[in-house]
Amino acid sequence: MAHSLVNRILVDLERSPVPWQAFAHAAPEAPGIYAVWLAKEEALRGTELRDWSGDGPLYVGESANLAQREARTHFASDGSGWSTLRRSVGALLRRALQLEAHPRGSGASRQDLTCYRFESKGERRLTAWMRENLALSWWEDNQPGRPSRQRKDLETEMIRSLEPPLNLNKWSNPYRQHVRAERAVCTYDAERHLPRPQG
């Protein structure tokens, strides 16, 4: 992995993050890597991340289409079943925002439970919290035809360098077990809301 490219991506990601509204307007329909930051230092103080310094990004991801994935999925009120970021943030804030987890789909598979969503009003509260309290930065991949595998490798480099607490893999994350435990509670909650067999 070219050292100069890694450094260039780090510079772009650590440049002043912008509010969600600005990102939604400016995000390119292009592949790249993005970082999600806390806009308000105290926003997660009452959660399992209360001891986190908050001086780096909360989450880093790779995307084939920055505008589609980040503006329309992570920050959309029907997106929790498809966004690990939303599920983690929601799990940490489930008490504060009174979030109730439900299966993503019919509950026919284990993934419907682990990839839970929240009930509709809770989804809207979570979206409002994220749009108010999170900010984003990004690096746009301007190299046509770069294989997605290479961007995944670059994402891994960023995670190892920036150590975001909501990236539960790819680095020795001291918050991993805490976040997973909160997500496990949501999975259990989703299981309780499975449709009951008729008859």
C-alpha cells in the first residue's frame, strides 16, 4: 500500500468534518472512504463510550458510492437494518432515546435479529440524534477502476491508524465487548418481537 496515498487519505479524513446536511449536499456519487465524528464532545457521555477521548472518528467505512451509502442509509430513518453504524449508535443510546428493537425482516433468519431495526418512532429519534450530533469527512477515490478490494485494504489502514471505537474489528478495540454487549441486548429485544405463530 503506497505510503503517500495512505497519508493523503488521512489528511482528507482529518480535515474539518461537516454536518450531515452539508455532507448530504456535497457528497459525491463516487467511491471512497468516510469517517463519522462526534460533533458534540458530550453527546455519548452517558454511554459505554463515556471514557473515550473523542479526539478521533467514531467510525470509518468504505463505500462504492459515498452519497448513497452515507447520506441515504446511515442517516435515514429506515436504515438501521442495513447500517452497522446505526445499530451500534442505537444500541448505545437505547435507554436515552427509548429505542425498541425489532427484527429487520420476518425473523426467518438469525440475521433478521442481529441486523435489527428500531420501531418507527425510535428510528426517527435516532436519525434526529445522529443528524444533530455527528459530522462527516471523506476521501473521494479519483482513480477509475480501482478494485474494491484495494479500497477495503485502505479502509483497514485507516481503521488501524485512527482506532474508531465503533469499528469492532480490524484493531485491538478496548470498547468492542461493551458495544457488542449493548447490541446483544437489542438482538434479544428483537427476538421478543418476533411474530407469534398463529393457531
